[in-house]
Amino acid sequence: MSTPRYPAHALTTFAEALLERAGLPNEMARDVAEVLVEGDLLGHDTHGLALLAPYLAEIDKGGMARSGSFTVVNGRGACATWDGQRLPGPWLVLRAMEAATQMARDHGTGTVVIRRSHHIACLAAYLRRATEQGLVMQLCCSDPNSASVAPFGGTRAVFTPNPIAIGFPTEAEPVLVDISASLTTNGMANRLQREGRRFAQPWLLDASGAESDDPAVLFAQPPGTLQPLGGMTAGHKGYGLALLVEAITGGLAGFGRADDKQGWGATVFVQILDPRAFGGHAEFERQMQGIADACHANPPRSGDAAVRLPGEHGLRRRRDGLAAGVVLNAGIVPALQPWAERHGVALPTAVAPPA
């Protein structure tokens, strides 16, 4: 049997309708739906529509605000700090991108830091919106409500995976980097735990500090942790990245782990750079294309495929998904069925891929 696929536009319409029925205004519902489906198109399927059911539950219990707007806490010409008022993360990030883009057009750079945002979904899902304008985007977030990553050498969680993303244009396809300061994510650990599976590598630590591939250690008492990027031998690097993200999210926002917890969410750093204000747009793309060409031309290791750039596989998947339908993880549609029935929204219809 072929794997079911779903038209991307149908998934977006479905998600938007569910979010509207749950109480979000149309603009917010549309922004959230588009960002979630973009995550699945790029292959980040723990941070695409897999988040829709949890988001609906957050709206239902009041953890995600249904309406309102952010407030400006502070700001100067090329930077601003917002209080997100627990509004939907994708809507807030897209508004921050608009503001930071205008700052970058005026000043060469623009930065917006958001405190008290709700969860922002897949970081890579935002990057093309900047690169298609010839801009460079950096995006980072942390969640001061929770912790699952221990500092290198420790056994008790202090950080979240603290993802870091950057997108930049070349003369051909953009480069889209989306990594975390940990070896894996909570989303993947939760999925494997539900499915009774283990990681392919020992990317976790149990509460005693021993390596493990079993996501169950995260749910034990006391709980284990995700290993920082670099693992047992070079985890000081992931530890350093986690601290960097904490500084430019919670530190700059003035709200973070030193404050009382307020529920699942994010503290966010959004920065846009306009190469036109530096060495020039054409020169930026020429330099980055030179790097891209050097990577592609690099001889691969024996038995390995050709070297590719970050985001290249995701963009290929995206093109395939738009043409032939999006492949969803098997658990996503069943998780959304009760919400669809509750709100009277028909589930999207799967289509067969072309022969």
C-alpha cells in the first residue's frame, strides 16, 4: 500500500478551520496553520501538524490567548522588546519579522525580542519568507516554563533544547539551518515514548548520568535528560550554545528562568539583516554561492551520498509535497480526529501519489 498523502492547501484549510472554530481570529488561525503545514512540508514532522492537537488543547484551557495583541516593552531605532501576552507563537513571530524587516530596510539590521509568547512551532518554517526577499534571518527560542537538558557534566535539567535557526540566500537555493543545542528534541522523545521505540543512538542520560537510548528515562522519577549537542565527549559546545540562546532570548527579554512559570510557551529572538547595507546584495549572494559550490564539490566519504547543504533535503521534500501531497506521520490524523468531530470540521481527504 502506498503512503497516504494530503494536498498542502487542504491541510492548511483544515487547520485554519479548526483553529477558528476553537476561537482564534481568522488572521491568527491562518498564520498558525500556514506555519504548521510548512513544517511538515520541510520534513520537520514533530513540529508541524503534530502540534495542532496540543495547540487546540492550550486554546481550550486558556493557555494560549485567543485575541488581543502584543505590547511594546522597550525599543529604539533598530530593536524592540515585546510582551506577547501568551498569543499564538506563529502569529507573533510573523509580526516580529515584519517589524524587524522594516528596521533592516531602514538601518541594515532589525531585532525583535518577544517574552511570553506561546509556542512558535518549527523555526525553519519562517526562514524562506526572509530569504525570498534577499534577507538574512536569525531565529532562536527557549521555553522558561520547562527544562529537559542538563548543563554539560550535570544530571539535572536546566535548559530546553533551545533551537537556533538561520536562513540566507545564495544565487541558487537558500540555505536553511535549523538545529538545537541538544542532540534531539522533546517532540521526538515524546513520539518515540508513545510508540514504544528507542533512539538509534544513546542521546539521553538517565538520572544518574549514564547514557541511554530509551526515552522512558525522561519520564522516570527523578527524570533523565536530553544530552547537549556534542554528547559525552563534546557536550560543552551544546552547553555553550544553550547559554547563548538563554542570553539573547530570556536575558534580552527580561523574562526567563529566573521568573515564575506561566505555562508552555517561548521567549523569542528574531533578527533580520539586509546585505544591501553591508557589502551589497549581489556580493553577499556571490560569496554564499561560492561556499555552497565548494560544499557540493567536496568529495564525499566512502559509501556516503554527495555532500548537501542544510535545508536542501527539506526544500526537495517541500517541492515534492506541493506537487504530490504531504506525507504526515501516522499518529497525526488520529490525534486530530476528536477535535475535528468536536468542531464539525471534515478531516482532509488523502490522495494517492502519482505513479
